[in-house]
Amino acid sequence: MKNLLGVLLPFLLIAAFSSCRSTKKLQTAINKRDTLKVPVVDSTVDRKADSIRFINLIYAAIDSNKINFKTFSAKVKVDFEGKDGKKSDFNANIRLYKDSVMWISINALLGIEAFRVLITPDSVKVLNKLDKVVQLRSVNYLQEVAKIPFTFKELQELLIGNPIFLDSNILSYRREINGITLVSVGRLFKHFLMVNSNNYLPIQSKLDDIDPTRTRTCYIGYGDYQNKNNKRFSAFRKITVVETSKLDIEMQFKQIDFNVDLNIPFTIPKNYKRE
């Protein structure tokens, strides 16, 4: 069970780099070994002020593009390749009440439900329907599985497609062929976020661990933007996580819906063993 959850939860939790079906022609503008550079500001006071104003403008535009919602639901096809090089896939149904609860149902072969997961801001409950086992954990379990200090909020934002770990402490920006890259530094990560030059929607993101003793790098690519309930939603993501090994994940969202009433069925059968 942990192997599958170790794929599913990082798929929701971990940031990555890629291009997708509608963006496969994009060139990699954020290099794997990219490092923080001197802020792109001119030596004169006026030009430095112009650069700061430009950064603030882009940051505000990115913030205004964030999807605000009450509920979210979707079906997701997940394809992944682990460190052993083997490729696998599964389908998941996701239902989310903002800042409250996330419900995930994972189907095995022939559409049989294999796992049901209930995540709240302080707990994780997992039903293994194949082995009739239940796991009850604190929300820290997400961090243990993903090996990254995510909270329910980051998980939620990543799932919706909003940028995560984008700190307002933006040191520089770069104009790229395909967009604009902002470079920010937060408590945990250096973040290189590229957005479209026209609409400031995320194209790709790169997170480098601040901790110099770690080589962890996470990438996320956004594509196949669709209009749904007056929201621009990235229906395709590709995630890559690199540290001592590499994990590649692709996600295709379908049957996307916002702000409708959702049923969150989760009952623990009496005959299930607890782990």
C-alpha cells in the first residue's frame, strides 16, 4: 500500500518541471543546475525602481490568477515511472472542500476501488480495500511520504494548480523566450517560476532546497489550460522529483468541476485491521 500512496501523495504534493501535450514545444528555460543570480536591476536609482515596480506588477498579476474556490472535483489519470524504471498508471477521483477535507478514491485494474483516502488539515485516513486494512495518521504522514514539508494548504494549492512556495521575497526576474521567470527565496526553497508573458499563468516551476546538504530539486509543468466556471485550470501536469533517485509523474485531469455540492463517503468497516 505504501508504494502506491508514495506515488499518489507526492503527485499531489511535489512540484516539478515539464512540458505537456499542449506545451511540448516549450524549451527548458529553467536549467537543472540554475542558481540564484544578481537581481536584474540597473545601477541607476530610476531603473532599479522601475525593475522593482515591474516585479511587483508581475507578482500581483500571478496572485490575481490564483483560483479561488469552495469545492473542487475531478477525475485524474496518473502515469508514473519510479526509480526502478518501471512505468505504471492508475485512475483517481478527487473531491475537495477548500481548507477542510480532501477525498481521494484510487481504482485498480478493471475499475475496482483499491484505496480510499481522507485528508484533513490535521489527519490522514487510508482504507486499503484490497487487504482490508486502515491506516490512521496525523497530517505529518504527508510529509513522511513525500519527504517534503507540505501542509494541507500546499497540497490543496498544488492540486488546484496555484503556484506553491512563491515567496514575496523576489530577488530578480528574467525575460525568457517563452515567458518571464521570477526568482524568489523562502524559508525552505529557492523558487524559479516561469509565467506566460501575456496572461501570467504558470508555465513551469523549479524548487531547489535551501538546505545545502541536500540535492533535492522538484519541477512542475503546467499545460492544457481550460476554461471551467470562469477559471483557467491547468488540466495537465508533469512532475519530476530528483534527489538520490528520480520520480516522473504525469497527470491528466478530466470532468473538472468547481463549487458544487460534494459527497464525501468514508466509513471504516468493523472488520478492517488497523496499521
